[in-house]
Amino acid sequence: MKAFTYERAKTPAEAAAAVANNPGAKFLAGGTNLLDLMKLEIETPSHLVDVQDLKLDRIEETSDGGLRIGAFVSNTDLAAHDRVRRDYGALTRAIVAGASGQLRNKASTAGNLLQRTRCPYFYDTNQPCNKRKPGSGCAAIGGYSRQLGIIGTSDACIATFPGDMAVAMRVLDATVETVKPDGQTRRIPIADFHRLWGNTPHVETALERGELITAVTLPKPIGGTHIYRKVRDRASYAYALVSVAAVIQPDGSARFAVGGIAPKPWRMAEAEALAPKGAKAVATRLLAGARPTSDNAFKVPLVERTIAAVMAEGAKA
Amino acid sequence: MTATALPAAALDAAQPMPGAKPTTMPVTLKVNGKSGTLDLDTRTTLLDALREHWKLTGTKKGCDHGQCGACTVLVNGTRINSCLSLAVQHQGDEITTIEGLGSPDKLHPMQAAFVKHDGYQCGYCTPGQICSAVGVLDEIKRGIPSHAQADVAARPAVTNDEMRERMSGNICRCGAYSNILEAMTDVAGAKA
Amino acid sequence: MKFDTPAGTNPIDQGKVVGRPTPRIDGPLKTSGRAPYAYERHDVAENAAYGVIVHAGIAKGRLNALHLDEAKAAPGVVTIVTADTAGKLGKGNMNTAKLLGGPEIDHYHQAIALVVAETFEQARAAANLVRADYARGQGKYDLEAALPGAPPVPDPNANDGKGPKIDKVGDFERFFASAPVKLDQKYTTPDQSHAMMEPFATIAAWKGDELTVWTSNQMINWTKGDLAKTLGLPKEKVRLDSPYVGGGFGGKLFLRADAVMAALGARQAGRPVKVTIARPMMANNATHRPATIQRIRIGCDKDGTITAIAHESGSGDLPGGGPETAVSQTKLLYAGAHRMTAMKLAVLDLPEGNAMRAPGEAPGLMALEIAMDEMAEKLGMDPVQFRIKNDTMVDPEKPERKFSQRHLVQCLNDGAQRFGWSRRNAKPAQVRDGRWLVGMGVASGFRNNMNQKSAARVGIDKQGMVTVATDMTDIGTGTYTIVAQTAAEMMGVPIDSVNVLLGDSSFPVSAGSGGQWGGNSSTAGVYAACMKLREAVAQKLGFNATDVTFANGKVTSGNRSADLKDAAGLSAEETMEYGDLAKQYQQSTFAGHFVEVGVDAYTGEIRIRRMLAVCDAGRIINPTSARSQVIGAMTMGVGAALMEELAVDKRFGFFVNHDLATYEVPVHADIPHQEVVFLDYPDDTTSPMKAKGVGELGLCGVGAAIANAIYNATGVRVRDYPITLEKHLAKLPMVA
């Protein structure tokens, strides 16, 4: 880990400015992913701006009946919030399917959105990786890629976004609120928050330099049966091979977002429209153009089967 | 508790960073009920602060990357992985380590239950398991939801599946899981 | 003391302490965080500097240059060790690859330098400033590609120690060809990592030319010798201390880079140095269980009698390394007149392959016991009955040689009854529980008992406390407690009057912890020392040594009695050695493993529902810790069956998933309640303890029992471990 200086900002604008004004600076929230990467010198900030004193740790009701979740709300507090459990069950389910109790107690809402890929070649600094060192190549392509992406990937990178929480937020049409170093705020739909890798896999989100996430808002509840189904080798404390967040309505209409397969939670309105035709139709549309490797080709049928499982659960409810 | 002095030579050789603030900072922690302040390299994790500076080696380093749970401690009553936390993030925090739960002559009920049910073998993951187990029973009591619940809106109960799921961030390669569950059940039952 | 005739009645048979479920005497220290592990010895090495290892970034080739300038100039750096500064190093007898690389690199993440600094943070940062220029060499990393051209190897587990290249009895080929029912299948097991929770760690300190290392090691005397040999020191100049070991599973049998680099670092820095190997470096830096490709052929009569059985296995290792002896159990487990076992060993440039818990039998039974299940199905026989039918009470290769004891049939029958085996539907894919496909599986467990010479010193103090000292280790196996039980039984004192000191190379040389020999062998050594001490006590207190009893802290003969503490100051040291009873009798341990699994009909995910092991492993000295050994091994068997695989990058020659996030081992949620039954038949041919190994038996066969349960649930046979969902997903019934 490279040496760094540390400060605690007092306001979001001050934090944003502190990072914008220092080319080596990064925000520090829970630290559960950043410190992991700093120890391996995959991340090498020379200055950390700790956001724990910014009072971003509250969950409030919005005027339209939705929720505004502070960026620093811990994963545990978010999952345990009464309104979230009751009205946004997919979100609680997704969060508690991720990581471990200890990590969820520390990890923040914004940090969860910003967590980086778990591609093992990204994590091994001896190996070329376009995400870690732009232009160096991708060792994962042609390597061990069982966990990696099957769609939305590129010739530069086949990594996935590894999170669970964001998959549920995608299905719930969340919005990411930010403040920029100049004090301007903006609202980024979750659909636009994570980028596809393209030729610049090191650029992972729509955030600009110094732009700080202050909150995530959820629109008013949409009812329905909330499901988060995570498929993994071991029963807990593992990243998803495939996960599906879903809200299924009594009339059979449904929303699906899929995790574990792409650079972002994967959701498509055209696919959801096919829900009455069954899981195969939905999955086929959702995965049109998929480019799996021989190691992870199984994720294509697995997505279909997992959606089928989710539909069956929704029908039962 | 005194400051850990860096040798003069090390300070002289410090990287020239124009305009840089110092990369050591005073950190005050209340560890097992006793406040102390140390001047620490900002890079020092809470885990290394405890093990190398406070010399409380009961908290273990199994992976240093949040992948095993051996470093679990209670911070302000809540369990976290101390390896993925910087000491400077915890100014003024109350830290309870395995040493703070009990001592060989006066074991905490969870520690005693681990001995009774042989909930450990090599002992290396054990402090983390015990701190986590204490945290888990409290989390269930506080109604924190888990993946094991059929209905996440409901209050969780102390069941085998609940405890297994919630303890899954603590790996035991010796495989004492079945016995750990019995130890926790014993403690939870005694409490109820 | 030499053990060369079957044990008669002895004080251990009283069973006042030995054989009773006993909480670990090290429990209060371990559960309160007070048991000091290697890296934690602030008490012994004040002012220790921190060493961080620099690991090779290629699998094979040469270091053209190692640029140290930046690292040397970094804050806090004290010194940097490289092959150039280390001088000439030897290589330990037990090591295949050298522990400090350069200029030649033998495997990925081999140590190439140690950066020593004032603090851990400084050392880690400076280690990242070391720049290595490599000339990448051509290596071989693909076992399947390398095996066809690989030579056959002798079987080191053969009974005469150096078996023939191919062990043959009768005429396998002819009788297999003519067998009415035949099976010929290929099975594979992957490379696996020990993944013990405590990383390799050592603190080293020199006093003149004498070196002390506080380290984490299973085999004190081997490692003392290998450290001396590596550093070119006389063995007596080296001391190891390893009182608490945070798991080993074979990973800590040998001298590893942490100890060598700490010793070199401390010498160069002129002060104590502590070194641990970072978790992400462990899988490639250290040893692993090698992958195997196995072929099994079984020929049977229609009544289920095995007439011909062959087991061949191929594995790979670095030049000079050894094979994974996956055929061992097939030589002894089942009858059959015509037999053949053979192994091949390919040269691979992956990290060093070596022993991991139950080497040979663990992967061998994963294959053999699927084959037995497949054969039972072909025969239309119940798999329990098929195994029972082919049980043997003699060594099938040497029928004149009997098993000392063998209760495999009872393990299987008892297990079947307890588990509700009769409720199993022999036709696969018939049982549903909601979305779960449910199946049951069985496998035999088998692992040889081995005895090793082992010594101890036992003394009595003024309070009547008995102190045992031996360099034996407790790696979670419960050694502290069984040693205390043994001494308590022998000297007639309660267990809390026994003090046990372990793991220090200045103590008498023990068997060490490996090959499931530690429990029986080390306690037999304590028995020998206690016998000698009893004689000395009797003599000192004026008793006739032959009719004296030791009980309740007193020494009694006839009407006369004296306090044991009256013999304070006496101590005795003795070694237990073995004659050839193990040659006369085949000493083995047996188990029946029963498993019920659920397979998600949609996703193919596999979850364990129930597990039972019935074990036949001689006298069980401490049923509490023995049970823990077995449930722990069963848990490791779940990992082997369902998730553990070091994924090989065949282009660059390394294990890709080299941390605990990506090399998955079972977690709490994977493991249901586990049941263990010990048959507890004392075996008088093994030692005066009449015990056998049990720590590895619990793993042997579990993987196959799970595989067979999965097949019973799904009807899809998977022969390649681990059984991850993609291996049967496409063949599961459609659900959409």
C-alpha cells in the first residue's frame, strides 16, 4: 500500500472539492473494497477523503412516497430499514445475499455501487489487465473465465460488475444523486450509472472526477412480489454466477435484472414484455448477442433456468 | 499507552512529497474499555493496530482481504472485519476484541460454550467466530434480516438456518461448523 | 521401548481418563485469544523488524535483473534479501523446489526477495517497489497433455516401501476381458489448496551463530533439519518453537519460505525479523494437492464378485517431485483375484505438489468409490451390499497377511441402518422435495494406520503436577488433550494435574503431525516415558515395580501407599519404537460414509442435507476431539466434492484463483448437522494405546458419497470434480 494522507471532510461539497483538487485523491467510505485493492496496489491513492462525517447516513421518505438513501448508509442498515423490507423487498433480499454480515455492517450504499470487478486477473498485478493498466491487454480472455461476463463485454475486457445491491436497484429504477466539485448536483438513472467496458474498461461509471454520490433514491413502491435469486457454488459468502432480481405483478407482468453476467446489472424492457411467453423467451431476448467463453457458456442456460425459478416463485406468491 | 516511535533514520528517508501532510496520525481508540492513543501510519489497519501496536494478538489475520472473518471484532457493538478498516477511520470508537469478551479464568458464555461443544480445532479462526457469534445473536435480537428468512419483512428467529447463514463470513477450515452451531444454540437458549 | 508384540492389558485399559470425552485443555487459551501463534510472539522478539516477501511474477524462466534501488530508498527499509545476498543455500530433504528463487525461477510466486523494514506498512510498500526483469521460459502446465508421454512411477506406499512400477496380481487383462459385467471409466480430481486459516508465519532471531525460529509447523524435527541444511548450519544450532499451529492439513509439514526468509532477513538485519506469507501468495508459493486423471476398470461376476480390478492414476509435479498416490487404497480395500495398479508422473512447472490431508486416498477414493457405485448399478445390486460382498479380511495382494482388524462391514451396515438407507430409491431422479431433487449416496472410507517413532519426557514436581514435554505438535488435532489424558491415566492423576509442553525442538523428538499417525504415535511415546517414570517412582518410593498401582495421586502396593508428589524431581525420557507388527498385519482404518443431497431442479445448485460417518479406527482416545477431526474432514470432503479447485492458467502456468474469495471452501451455510459414530475396537497390534489414526479417515470417501448422492438425485453421472452445477445442468430435466 502506497503512503497516503487522510482527512475527514465536513460537507459533501468540501469532500468533492478535496478530491477534485488533488489528482491522487479518492473518497473513502466503508473501505471494504478500496482497502482490499490498496493492499494489492491495484488502487494507489495518495490522499483519502473520508466521508463518514458528511451526515449521509440517513434514510428519508421522499415527497412522492419513495425513499432517499444516504450514500453512507451501511448495507445492513439499508437492508434492515422497515420501509425497504416492506416495500422494496428485492433490495433487502439482494443486499443480504451479498458478502457477509461483517462486510455489510461496514460497506456503504455508494461504495457498493462503486465496487470494482472480482476478475482474478484484475486482482493479480503480474497479469496484463486493461482495466487495471489501460492498454496492457486482457489475460482473462483465453484464460480462466468461469465467473466472467457473457454479454456487454468487449475485446478489451470480459469482467463483470460483481454486486448484488445494484441489481435490485436496477429493477427498482433507482436514481443516483451526486454533487460535483463545483457544488452542482445531478441525478443519474441507475441504468446509466455503470458503463459497458468498450475500449475503456478502466472507466466504470458515469461519475466525473471528484463527483461524490450523496444518495440513491427509490421511486414510490410498485407492489408485486419481490424476489432476488442468487446462484452460486457455495451456499453463502460467494459472488453470483448468475443472479436475478425481479418484481412480479399479479397480472403476470414482470421486471427482471440479471447480475453476474455483464459490466452492469442487465435489464431490458423488450425482454420483460415477453414475460407472458415464459422464461425462455425472456432469457433469449435478454441475452441476444451474448458472447460467452467456453468456461462460462453455462451461464446462458443458467440465466434462463434462474428466471424460470423466479417466475415459478412469483406465480406461487 | 505510548506512541510507537519511528527510528530517526526512517523519518529522514521519508518520501519527499511536496506540500504533503504527514502520513502518520494520532489515533485514539477505546479498546476493551481502556482508551489509548497511538501515532500510527495512516496505512495501519484496525487489525494491525490491534495486533502489532496494542499487542492484542487474539484478533487474527487469516487473509487480510475480508475473505475469511478471522479478524472480526466488535466496533461500537457491531461486528466488522478489522482487516478492511483503517485505524484512522475509528477515532474514538469502542473496540471489543476477543480479549475483552473474557479471559481464560473468566470466559464469556460464548467462549465457554465453544469449549464445551468443541467448536474449534486449530483455534485460529476461533476469536473471529466467537466475536461474530456474539454479534450474530445481537443482530437477530435487533431484527436485522438475513438471506435465510423466507419473509424478510418478518422478524428473524434464532434457528439453525439463520445462524448458519449469518456465520458464513467466518471460515473454519478445520470444519468445526456443526459444533459452533451447537455452542451458539446453547448460548441463545440460555439467553431466551 | 520397543513395541514388537501385541499389547497385553496395561494401565491405559483402565479407561478412567483415556477414552472419555474430554474438553480440550488448550480451550480456554484458544477461545480467549491468549494462545500465541507464530507471528504473535511479542514476548520473545522485541524490536522485530517486518519482512515482506517479493514473489515471482512468472512460472518458469530466469531473473535477468532485480532492481532494488527504489525499494532500498523507501522509508523504513532496513535491508533486502535476495539470492545474491543470501549466499549459497542448500535445499531441504523434503523440499522439491528451492524456497528462494533466482536467477532460475521454478514456479509462480516463488520467493525472490525479502524486504525488511521497520514497520509492516513500510515493508509491504517497499516490496512493491522491487522491479524484476524476467526472461520467460517455456513450461509445461497441462496435465492432460503431459501424461501420455510421462513415465510410470514406483508406488512409495507399496508395502515394501519401494513397490514395483506396476503392481500386478494374477492376470488382470485376461480376467477383465472375460468378465460378464465390466466398468471402464475415467475420473479426474483437481489441484487443491490446504487453505489453513493461519498463513505461514515465522519470527527468526539469531544469537551468535544460533538461530531460533518461532514458526507454524507440523513436523518440528524434519523442519529443524531442513532449515539447518538450507542455511548450511549444524542441526544443533537451530531451534524451532511451534506451540500453536493454526491448521496445516499437510501444508505445514515442511520448511517453507517464511522460515527461510525470516532467518536470512534476521541475519542480514542483525535483529529479529517476522515474516508471513500474504494470503493471495499462498496457493502458488506453497505446496498443493496435485490433480489426478484416473482410470478404473472393474470386472465382476453376475453375482457381484469382483474378479478383476485395476486402478491407474496420473499426476504431475516439478522435476524431482512425486506422484499423488491415488491408487493406494485400491490395493487393499476390496477383494478380487486379478489386480493391477499403476501410476504415471508427468513433469509440470506448476507450483510444488505435495501431501494434503490423506494424500493418495482422498483423491483415489473420490474416483474408486464412484466406480463402485456405477458397478453396483450395472449389477443391479445395492451399493452397500456390493461393497460388503467384496470385503476382505486379508491383504488381497498377499492373502497370507491379515488385517489386524477390519470392521468395514459393520461400518456400512450400522451406517445404513442409522441413516435410513432402506428409504433410498435405487432408481435415480425419483425423489422430489419442492424444487429440490433429493438423493442418497454411500462410500467406503479407508486409510492406512501408520506408526512413527516418538519420544517424550515426563516429570513430577512438588505439587504432584505431571509435566510432559515432546516436540509433538497440535495442529487442531487435540494433541494437548490426548497427551494429557495419557499421562493422567498412566500416572494416576486427574487431567488438570498434567501440564503439556509441545512444539519445541529442544524437547524429545516425536512423530509429528502427519499421515494421521500423530495421535497414536505421540501418545505411545508418552506411554513409554510414563512406564519408565513409573519404574523410577516405584524404586524411589521403595515399591516393587511390578505390582504397584498409580491412582488418585497416590502410588500403592498392597497395604502401603505414598503420594506421587513424594517422587518430585523425578523425570524420565523414553522413545516408543516399532517392530514389524505392521508388516505382519495390515493396519488400516475404515468408515462408512452416508450423505443426502438436494439438487435445485432449476439451477443445478447442490446442497448437503445430511451426513453420517461410522468409523472403525481402533481405540478412540478422546471421543470429543476425534469427532471434531471427523466432522472437520467431512467438511473438507464437501469442499472437495462441490467447490474446491485451483484453476490452472495453462498459458502462464499458475493457479488463478489464489485467494479465499475465489478458491472457495465450505462455509457455515454449506454444512448441516453431522453425525459421527465410532465403533471403538482397541487394536492391540498398533501400540499400547491400541489406537489408530482418525484425522484423515473422515475425509476418505466423503467426496464420492456426495457424488453418488448427486447421481441418485439427478440421474446425471459426473466424474470430474468438483461437481459444480454446469457439469450436470444441461442434462437436468427442463423446467421452463
